[in-house]
Amino acid sequence: MKKTTAILVEDNSLALEMLYNDITNNHQEIEIIDTAKSVVEAAKILRKNEPDILFLDIMLGDGTGFDILEIFPNLKSKIIFVTASDAYAIRAFKFSAIDYILKPYSDTDLKIAIEKAQQQLQPGNEQLNVLKQAITTPNSKLEKISLHTSEKIIVVNIGDIIRCKSDNNYTTFYFNKGSKILVSKTLKFYADLLKEVGFVRVHQSHLINKKYIKEFIKSDGGYLILTDNSNVPVSVRKRAEVLEILNSY
């Protein structure tokens, strides 16, 4: 059986050795054909060999992993990002819906990442742009998010999202032009992610973009009318927060 080829790009010698050994010892189906510690070194290698999987660190001594991907925009290798434990990095990967291995990783983390890569998962250019913006300008207000559907990954403008509704382990996104997208992640995941960009969870099943609030009706337990004329219930414990939002306008 033909082995899956891999190239490792990591500027920390100890981290590179650990990753090399972990793959060699525990994932015999992977053949490491080369390693690199810099953008320049990686570029030289990739001009000669294109691996099935590219293990790519983000921050390198002479640039970033994104620089490598910009040098090779048509690279067909499946990307597995390997990144240090950093709050901004985690946030960035969640916004871009790109999988990654977080240092220090477990062999289970590595195994899952390899399996996903072997299943032909490859981030698109738009996803990479979202990730790059989130990592290189961590303090800026993010404008886009990548959403996984059952068929594809869609990059959308956060400002176009009116509300999100929970359906068990799924979430439906509703947009200002009337469209909607169903994704296979929980509402809690997006509530935690989007709270810093103007979203508030007003009910166990509802997350709303504050800028689309039209009215708050106090009767019948309390509910919001949004600009798309949808009615969203407000839980008792969230009423004070909603009133505070409305009074701030």
C-alpha cells in the first residue's frame, strides 16, 4: 500500500523532533519525506516535492506559514496547522473553521488531524484569509466567519447575520437577505465566539445580532421583534440585559 507522504515545517528544533518522532512511531502510514525550519527552506523543498500532507507551523523565524501558502497558491497538499497554545490562535481557527493541532498535542489530536487530512479536507483561500486576518490582527474587529454545512464551507460577513437558532447539536443562521444556513455546531459554540462582535444570547435557543433589534415587547413573557420581522423570545434572566442594550441606543 502506498504511504501518505508528509513534509513538516516547524522552526523550533525540539518541537520538530517531537512531531517527527510522534508521526514515525505512531503513524506508520505516513512517510515523512522532508522537514523545514523556515519559509525559505520550505519553499525550496516544496518546489521539488509536493506532499500529501503539509504540517505547518504558523509563526516561523523568517515569516509565517501563510507566506508559504502565498508562494504556492495552487498547492494541493492537505494542510494540518500546528500552533502554540495562544488564545488569539484558538479564536482565529474557530472563526475560520479550519482544524489545527494545538501544542502540546496528544496522539489522539494528531490521529484525528491526520484522518481528516486523508479524507481530503483542504482549507479554501477564503478560509485562509479569515484565519490570516484573525491571527495577524488579533485586536481588530473580525468581519467574516466560515460556516461548515453538510456539503461545503461558506465564508459569510458577520454583519449580515441577523440571528442564530439552536436545533439540538445544529445551529441555523438567518441572514439579512432572507437566506439561511444550517451548520453542525451547537449554539453555545457560536454564542461564545460571537459575543465580542455584537451578539447576545437572549434565550437558550436564540442568539441575536444587536444591531437588528427593532422592538422589545414586554407582554407574553417578553420577546424581541427583529428587522426581518421575526419574533425571538427573551428569557427572564436576560430581560435586564436586553433593556440595558436598548437604553444604550
